[in-house]
Amino acid sequence: MTSQQSLGQDASFQLQQIGIIHSCYRQKFGIPRQPGIVTAAETTLELLAPFNQENLVRGLEGFSHIWVHFIFHQTMDEGWRPTIRPPRLGGRQRMGVFATRSTHRPNPLGMSVVELQKITSGNGRLVLHLGAADLLDATPVIDIKPYLPYADAIADAKGGFAVLPTQMAEVKFTDQAMNQCLRYEQRTGRKLVQLIDQVLGQDPRPAYLRESSGRRHGTALWDLNVVWEHTDGYFLVRELEYLTAN
Ligand code: SAM
């Protein structure tokens, strides 16, 4: 086939997984809707064979940010929807799927700009350490590209209906929850209090749960279920439960 020939309307393409995400987010509920928001979320991108060679990332360490292209693997079997009710609009208005970053798309492709903190290698593992991502643990990665400020950052771009929420909600801890967090931090070195504060502070509740004051919820972070409720205008972290490995 020449480059002039069209592939036809029903062309499909095969993609190869090049890496896998390791992150503190063990379920969708609680993950920020875009990267850059929860800075305490530790995330790594491990390149998989045959892409785990230093050659493939030579020169990448000079970029502070990268585009991570990935598959919305957890929702891909649910298919797609032509219109979506974006959480930004309180779930009241419908927008076209291509006007949103919804996970339910004709092709389940996601893209996130994330900070590249460092690249480490050893024992056959090549790992990119990322800042503030919005990615579920075990997300398959299909491509990585450097973020190019001169081309990708557009100072006067319009953001449509999607504006960054400016106010973070207040998050409080019961004594029991705070003690559990501090013990966990001591044992693992993870910044759990900050992580919970940022995850709940960006209000992870979908629109239909916003009215349910006092109802208990659970958010899975690392190997923990964080039990919390929204009451009197703030989030209260009640306790931590250990998740059992399945
Ligand atoms: N920044 C990406 C983009 O614009 O394509 C993702 C935006 S999407 C609105 C972000 C949400 O995707 C997260 O809040 C989380 O609920 C969901 N998510 C993250 N990783 C996922 C995965 N592997 N499968 C399905 N959903 C995922």
C-alpha cells in the first residue's frame, strides 16, 4: 500500500504495551481527575522487556515533564458513550465525549503530562519516577514522549468548561485515624497524611454523592482502605483498615 491510499473506515490498529504504572491508587474512587493535583501520590512507570533498555530513554532525563500515553484498562470493557456528564458541571449537563477527558471513549486511550523526577535502572529494571499522576495501579502504558514547553504550553489557551477547582476542602482526622497514619508513615516512609489530605481535599465524590452528608465511604490507597465521611462542610477521616491481598 502507498502512503496515498486510505486504510478504510473500519481500520483497526494493534498497540503494544511498553510499560506498567505502579501507584498508590488501588481503585478509581479518589484518583484526581487530572495529573498535577495530588503531589503526594508516588508513581513509577516501569518499562517492560524489550523496552527496558537505557538506550530507549537516552536524553529523556533532560526533560522535566513527559506525556504518558496509556490504556484505561479498568473501564475499557464497559464500552463508550457519545455524551458524558462532566463532574466539573455537577453532573447536570451533557457534553460530547470528544469535549471531555472521560475514560469511556471509542478508543480507551488516556494521556497525562507528569513530572519526570528521575530515571533509575538496575537488576534488569528501568524505572521512571513520576510526580503527581492520575493513574490507577497496573495501568498499561503504550507510549512516552517528552513534554515540549515551546509547543505544548499555550499561555492564552481557553479551557472551556474545565477549570481547575481553586479551593481545597478541609480534611480532619480522628485521633485514632491520625495515630494509625503516623504508625504507617513510620513503618513505610510514605507520606500518608499528606496523601489523604490532598486526595480528599480535591473532593473525590461524584455529583450524586454530594448531598449524602454523614455517609461513610472508603478509598483504597496503597494497602489501606481509608474510611471517611463528609460532614458539616469538611471531610473527616475516621479510621484505616488494612486491605487483604487477593
Ligand atoms: N489525564 C488523563 C487524560 O486526560 O486522558 C486521564 C483523565 S481521566 C478523567 C482521569 C481518571 O481516569 C482518574 O480520575 C481515574 O478515575 C481514571 N483512571 C486512571 N487510570 C485508569 C485506568 N487504568 N483505567 C480506568 N480508569 C482510570
